[in-house]
Amino acid sequence: MRLRGFFISLVITLLLIFALNRHWGQIPPLGKFFSPQQGFWQNAEPVNNNFSDNIKVPGLSQQVQVWLDDRLVPHIFAQDDADAYYVQGYITAFFRLWQMEMQVRAAAGRLSEVVGIKALPYDRLQRRKGMTTAAVNSLAAMEADSATKAMLDAYTAGVNAYIQGLSYRKLPLEFKLLDYRPEPWDNLKTALLLKYMSDILTGYTDDLTNTNALTRFSLSELDRLVPDYPDSAHPIIPPGTPFYRPTVSSPVPPSDTFQAPGGVAFRAPRPDRDNGSNNWVVSGKKTQSGAAILSNDPHLGLNLPSLWFEVQIRTPAMNVYGASLPGAPGVIIGFNSFITWGVTNAERDVKDYYDIQFRDPSMHQYWLDSTWQDAALKVENIGIRGHSPFLDTIAYTVFGPVMFDPSFPDTVSDHRYLAVHWSAADSTNEIKTFYLLNHGRNFDDFKRALEYFACPGQNFAYADASGNIALWQQGRFPLRYKNFGKFILPGDDSRYQWKGYIPFMENPHVLDPPENYLFSANQVPTDTTYPYYYFGDFSHYRASRIAEVLSRDHLFTVQDMMRLQNDLFNPFAAQALPLMLHALDTAQVSPSLFRYLDSLRKWDDQQVSTSINPVLFQAWWDSLYVNIWEDDLDNSQNLAFTRPSDHTTIAWLLRDSTMPYIDDRNTPQKETLTEQVTGAFSSAIKAVEQLDTANLQWGSYRGTDIMHLAKIEAFSRQHLFTGGSAYTVNALKQDHGPSWRMIVQMSNPIEAYGVYPGGQSGNPGSRHYDDFIDPWLKGKYYRLRVLTPEDSASRYVKYRLNFSSKPSDTHAGS
């Protein structure tokens, strides 16, 4: 009997072991996952965890020391650059490996392999952009340069040294949840990461929606609705700055007449249009210290783990500190002993679509220059977890890959084929820019570094220890004629291919202007004297506020720069609200709504979290915008139209209160601005009154969510009580905002401060996962301490890691 019971128990145990260690759909093997010795419990990091260690890895030439401060910022001390980049790769993987892996999978269109079929549309889109092809092209340029190849090789070796010693017990939690292991790192993955950033920052384009708008509006009407150069008194390059005489000619239009192509029903997913940033530099002539100050806060999607990873790298050849991208060697935004730099997005259009005419749906041949040309067909094998692979055939033309065709999801009934060309598809070596900046000593070094930077177009702000300040808009910008690339282009005529780029020295730039300050906030880069045509999705209001502050007769301090980065004054509300109040017919407003009106009249235009006024204003403006434009931009034909910006709309209303679009074309009577404003006020306030009392403050009404990359709510920080908007210098939105705030005063010694909304660790079970968020919310900063060998025993060094070499035929410890 006892033997029978033993066998029954044995069978049940074996069945449980089999069941608990098998992957069931999206559920990881529960036996391994819940194992106290191996599972997720091991990712719960003790509050007093000691990170100090002696680590032996293959491939180091000499010993490397890493000091971690109390915020887990690694300060890397190496005897040569290769060892430094090796250890940077290792230590970044130690803290952020899952993030590195997931972002590169997203770039390459390989998410379906680990999360299943729900990611297939996204993966198809990434493959059809040609992301991997673009990365391969750029990797060839990176590896043709001895300095950047050595940089990449060392970083990759360091990442792999960490991965090779990674047991299941130490595997980051997300790998356990998704039940997969990290792949070995390679240099192509770093190239993919850089293309991922290019896609985020240059992927927004209005070609399709502009084309659709031409089915409703004339070209001259559209020029007013979506102007190439929004009115701006504050271009990036100060008015009056002389530009280089053009050395190349802009292309000639293939035809004297513009042929409007038909509308397209494709929905092109686009990055956030507010992927932008602020930066400014103030010379010592306008600072209390007499030293130049640089400030930078890139505005990007807010995620956990954070996009950035703070680091110091010190070798005999460099001593650099700043924000790095997990997955790429070096510092992207930062400073060394001699120079400091920061970047904002140029916002110029560098992506065009071409209407391709195929001979038949097989896409083997397409019509070009009056003959049939062979397309290069590439079959993308997209692995899908739990399903058979999806085979997607992509046709490559002389213009680029066909991104949209009738087989793509959400194409409605459109039978068009659209190829895409963008500047990131070219073979470029942006990592060389950051290698040279990290080692730079003066403006000439800065300029030489920028020559390698092609995409995404960026505004590089610069200051140095000698007091120089500069701003340079750098990228590989195509030569264009009027409207070239603003709409879908003919794909049957090679004359519509790009005809070259604006030369490096003729990109907008300025050194040591008489104003003694420079700034960029994604506004238009130049005045109309610039000799080359361009267009883009430029901002306006943050630039106007920064200009107003920096132009004051005042000697600035680092603390002044902190206040400006956290500024909540809304210039758009300051411009729009007086017009709305003036046009409002108060006789038509219900007496019960006057308390809201009185509140708005007293508002100081500060977009603070505790105020109801931003809620009232936003609701009123949104309602007025709909009243003005919705009838003109209706979607009855299932076509998405370009929408006029808030700036264009209010600027037009201020110039002409009878502008034709005020009238609702769907009614027999002709509406006036007063009628539209008054109707919008009543409907907006009634909607506000339906809100819960808790949502009547801006911080609750809008708020901010910092989501985990995999959208796991338990690993996110949601419903943060925040002020600001896209129009305030502190450009906070629901899931978007300042991803890294940095202020550097180039005094002796350098005084630098920074903060980002996250933490150094990518482990949700660590207290360092999100410990910077609360200071970031409060507008607080950390001192960015550049440590020296003499600081080895200082209170700033909390943990010590000693890296030394061991034979390469053994595995590294973790």
C-alpha cells in the first residue's frame, strides 16, 4: 500500500514539475519563476545591497576601477579608451540589459519573437522602413573608421562578458516574465539603436496628410494653413547673422506645373510631434560667475527604465561626464574639462514618400523613366512566438523600400504603393561625432566632430572653458525646391530623387554672437535671408519665452537656469486668452458660469498643477479649435488631413477676426468669431462641470505617466501630479517631457547639475529604479561630480568594482 502511495505521489510530483516548468501561452514557466532560489524573488534587491566586487573578465589589457556613488552613477577609471568602453558596456548591461535588448528588438522589428502576434503590425512597419538595412549601411561606415570600430568592438565585448556569465537566477526580471534569454550583443545592435533614435526624431512627416489636404484645399490655401516658416521673431540663428554664400545650386523642379496626387487612405504611425527639446548657452558676459553656462533638456517619451544612463569615463585621453544611451558607447550629452554640449531636434523634414506604379501585384517590376525596372524583392521572415513565422515581401526601388502597399494593415481600400526615402537610410557614422566630442578641447574640435553627424538633424549648443558659445544646426539636409518633399512624389520619374545635400559649412550656425546668448527650442532655424529652402514641423512658444528671459538685463546664475528649465508660464495662453475673452459675448453666458470666467480673467498664465485655470483654458481652446476647423477637415472620405497648428490658428485670428474658416460650412448662416468663441465657452465649461472634483486641477486633469517599456503598470509611475504643457519651457505632457535636465557652468572647477525621471537601475525590484523621479518632479537637481583619483576615499564613493583580466576561455562571473 505504501509503495502504491509513493508511486501516486511521484507521478503527481512529476506532472506538477512538468506543468510548472512549461510555458503556457503568455504565462512564464511558473516553477522556475516562483522558485525562491532562482525565480523573481532573486530580483528583489536589498535596500543596503553592496555592489562592491572584484570582477575578472576576458579581454582587458589593464585593471579598471569603477566607483559607484550613492546614486549608482559609475565613474570609470581606465588606462586606455578600449578598456574604458569595455567596462562601460559591462556596467551598462549590468544595470540595463533588458532595456538594451528590448529597444534594439523594437528597432529591428523583432518584438513578435518574444511578445507574440500583437506586435506583428509594428514589426512589419519597422521592417518596411528598412531599419536593419539602414543600420547595416551605417555600420559599414562605423567599422571603416578605426577609432569608432575599436570603440564599438570594446563596448560589445564588455556587454557580452556580462551576458556570458548571466545565470537564470541573476536574469533581469522582464526576461523571466517573458521567458527568454538575451542574445549576444554585436556592433549592429548599437547601429540599430542609433537608427531607432533617428526614427524617433525624424519619423514625423506630413507628406501623406498634406497630400490628402490637397483634395480639399488649393496649394495657396494649404500654404496658409501649414506655412513652411511659421511667423517667428526668434529664429535659432539671430536675425542679421550673415550666412555663407551658396556653393551648390538648389535642384530645378522637373515641371513648371504642380500636379496634385490623389489622396491616400494609409495611416502612417508617427512619433510624437513634440519630440523636441530646449537648449541655450549664455556667455560669461551675462553670468555672475563670468563663466559660460549651457543648459539642455531633451523632450522625449517618458519610460522606465529611463532612456538615459548617467556615467563618467576617465582615461589619459579624456575625462567626460553626462548622459549615455544604454547600448551605445560614450557620452551623448555632457561635458569634459574643456567643453560642454547639448542637443535639440532640428525638426526639418528629411523623409519623403514616392508613389510607385508596379506592373502587377507581384511587385517584380515598376515603371520608371518610361521603362519597366526590376525591383529588388526581400522576404522578411518575422518570427512570432506561439505561431508560424510571417513572411512579408518588401520591394526595394531606387527611391527606397515600399513601406505601404495593399497588404499592409489599416490600408482601407487604397491600392497605392508608397516607397520611402529618408536621410537615416544613408551610410553614416554619428558615433564618431560623440567620440570626438568626448575627447574635444575647443571649438575647432567641436566643429570637426559635427562633420560626421548626419541624422537625426540636431541643434548642437556649445560652450567652453575659454568663454566661447556657439550653436550649430547639423544634419544631412537634402537640397530642395519649393514644395519638394512636402507631398507624395511621383515614383515614375528619377528626376524626383534627392539631388544632394546642403554643404556642412552652409548649415545654420553662429559663434559668439553680440547678444551673448543663443538658444534653440525646435523653432524655425533662420530668418528668410537663409539661401536654401527647407520646411519642417517647427515650434514657437517655448522659444518666445526663453528669448524673453535671456534677453533681460541680468547676470545669470546656475539657479536662474534651473528656474527657467522648470518654467511653467504658458505663452500660448498669454496670446490666445485675451482674444478669446475679448470676443466672448458675455450676455450669452449663463450667470452660473461667470465664476469660471472671473477665474480665467485673473489667471497669470502659469500652467501650475494645482490650478483649475489651465483646465478651463484648455477645454475652451479645444472646443474653439473644433468649431473653427472640424467642418473644413472632416473625415468623410476616410482621409487624414494635416491640421493647422495652434500657433497658425491664433496668429491668423489675431490678424483677421473674419478669416473664412470661422464660418461653419455645414450651416446655412455665416458664423462670426464671437459666436464661435461664445459657443465654445459654454460647451467647454459644461464639460468641465461633468468632471469629478478631483480632476478640476491641472495635475489631475492631465497629469503624467511614466510607463514601463513593456507597459506593465506595476513597474510604472502613473498619475503624477504635474504642471506644464507642450507650450511651457517645462514641456510636460501625459507621457512625454524633459528626459534629462542638465546645466553646466564652465568655471574652474566646473559646476554641473542634472536629473532625469527614472533611476540608474533597470531592475523594478531596486530602490534605484525610480529614485530620481520625485526630485525631478519638484524641479530639484543633483550635483554632477567629476571624480578624480584623489577622491578614492571620499564620501562620494560608495561602492568599488575592480575589473581585471582573466583567460578568455573561461566564463565571466556576474
